[in-house]
Amino acid sequence: MKQIMQTALFALALSLVAGASSAACYADYKAKQDNPLRLHYGVIKLPDAACRDRDRAAAFVAKKIGSASWKLLSIISLFDESGLDKRKTSAGQFFLRF
């Protein structure tokens, strides 16, 4: 009985950890294009590997927006789904575009 209880508790703990690590995360960033100079503020969804590491997030965003000839200027912040609504208007056409 004790072993069954330990197994059940372990399974519960494992499912809680797995659920927490699969939460979506996002970054807001600033980017530019030259000739003519254009600037934009955007929001992008990040893969799990880039969620907690600013350098990985920057590399991911730079690659994604670079495919449309944008150059990353800075990552402003990393956040979860609760921060999406307050950034949607500011990001405009660059809200989850890439």
C-alpha cells in the first residue's frame, strides 16, 4: 500500500511539473529596417527552450524577424499569456506576426 501511495504522489508531482513547463511564453521586442529607416515594436511566441533565457530568446527572435529583413534591436521582456492583452494594441500588425 505504501509503495502504491508513493507512486501516485510521484505521478502527481511529475504531472504538475510537466504542466508548468508547457505554459506558453512570449517576448516583446524592438526591431528596425534601414533605407528607409523603419522601426517596430512586436510580440512573438517563444519555444520552450527560449522561455527563460534572454540570449536564446534574442537569437530566436532575430532569426524569425530576420527572414522579413528586420534587425532585432532589443528584447524588452519575457512574459506569459497574462501579459498579451496589454501589449496587443501597442504591437498592432506585429502582434504575434512572426
